[in-house]
Amino acid sequence: MQLTTPLDMHLHLRDGEMLDNIAKCSASTFSGAIIMPNLVPPVRTKEEVVAYKERIMKAIGDERFTPYMTLFFKPSYDKVFLESVRDEITAIKLYPAGITTNSEGGVSGFDVEELRPALEAMSELDIPLCVHGETNGFVMDREAEFVSIYEKLASAFPKLKIIMEHITTKESVEVLDKFENLYATITLHHLLITLDDVAGGMLKPHLFCKPIAKRPEDREALLKIALEAHPKVMFGSDSAPHPKHAKESCGCAAGVFTAPIALQVLAELFENKNASLENLQAFISGNAQKIYALSPLAKTVTLEKKSVTVPSDYNGVVPMYADEKIAYSIKEIKNG
């Protein structure tokens, strides 16, 4: 099985030692990825974007990989500033304040008029808005409650391309086709697990993430549009590395680390669900290229039906399926 120019449209690479330790897990198999800006402090200026990209390029060494950079959204961004940074970024990421890792500086209200100057400027400059769509309500209802905010933003800014990040609910799936300017990313782990897998028996901290895994009917809704390669959805791993001690502790950090096994497990999933290779190719690359108007670096990943045991950790970060067998392995990677 061959996959060409695979793209990860939602990736956390962190910074410092963690960046150095895990960046190649994505850069070796993917042609590029949308890089999240929620560092400490968050990436909010042109200088910070450029410097972070340089650190990423250093960390990946000789790997052929494009980090598609993002800014951490601020309502104060104006057209002059956005024009100055436009060539350095692919999108801007909006976080509700305090809703996930390092998002304390996010938006605490969604007043359309307060957001209008920045969002209208983004519309004019064709800069997509990526949104972590959750309220501060009951944890299982947060994403469904946010749908009304998506509707409000999509209606108020019809020329703004809005990406609903890592959707997890049937309500998010249902709103996708109601507005021409709404799109979505879907993670590997939300296609595979429900909350029962996380906390139905012994707690599995390495499956704990935000947005939290939902109900079986939500997973089925996600599977349907992913397997059919709905043209408005694309793969975004939300691979979120944390050191083992931060996951296996009181106050468990949120995030599932899937970067090293994402393509292999997606191949197995699509095969088991009798979905075509063409649909897998669209889900992991074709749709994203069209939605974001990207021309990624050429890379061909050849997978073979050969079971392999997933390592227990990657430089201290425990991956999904650690010490378990997966059906596919990577046979060869060709650049160009």
C-alpha cells in the first residue's frame, strides 16, 4: 500500500527538549503538518513564528517536511499586522481561554463585534481560522454546546474559512454541511475510542485527551465521514506528547501521542472497514491540499501488511498502543 504526500493538519511539536525528542516521529512519515502555537508563552508575533519554525527545522534535521505555522489568536490583530505576517503562516488558531493545554491566554468571550476587526481582516487576506471548539460546560457536552458559536461565526463571516478542529460529536458532523465555510479535522484516536475505553475499566491515562472521547454514536458519525472521505474533512492527529510522568500522575496531562503509528493504524482501520485506498489518500492528503490550497513536498510512504509491536516509549513519551501489535508497518519512505 502506498500513500503519497501525507499531511497532518493538527500537530503538537512542543518546544525545547520535547521538540528535539519527538519532531522526527512526524517529519519522517508526513510531508507536512499544521503546527499548533500553544507554547509557553504562545506564538503571537512574526518574530516568534519565524524563530519557532527555525527550531523545528533544526530538530527534524535532514527530513523533508514542511511545518505549516500558525499564530495564537488575539482579538487585537489588525489588517496591517496580519499582512506583515501573512507569508509566514498558514492559519491562526483560536482557543477558548483555559479550555486545554496552555490556552489560558485564549478568548474568554465570543462577542461577534469584538472579534470582527480581526476576523474580517483574516477573511480579506484568506487566512483560515482554526478553532478548538469547546465551552466551559459539562465535559461531555462542551463541544456540542459550541456548535451554536460555530454557527454564529460562520454566519457573521461567510468568507472566512473556519476549521472545526478535532471534532468528536455527531452534532459537529451535522453542522459541517450547513455552512459552506465550515471544515473539520478528525483525529485517529477519536475514530477508535470512546470514553469507555478511557475510563470504563481501569483508567488509561495515555488515552486521556481534550476534547474527551465521547459516545459510540459520536464515534460512528466520525467514522462515516472519514471513511467516505467527505470533502470537508481531513486528518489532523492532534498528537500531543507529554512526558510519561506527566501522564501517569495526579492531574494527568491531556493528550494522546499517535505521531509514530498514525499512518499504519489508519491503513488498518480503513482496510477493516472496507474503505478504499482512494478514500484514505483523500483523508490524509487530498482534501487538505484543496481546503488549504497547499502544494506539499513529494513523499511516498509504502506500508506492508506485517505486524509489529509498538515501542513502549519514544524518548520518554508513551504512544497509543504501546507494547501492542499493529497490523501494518512502514516498509519504505521515498522523498521526491
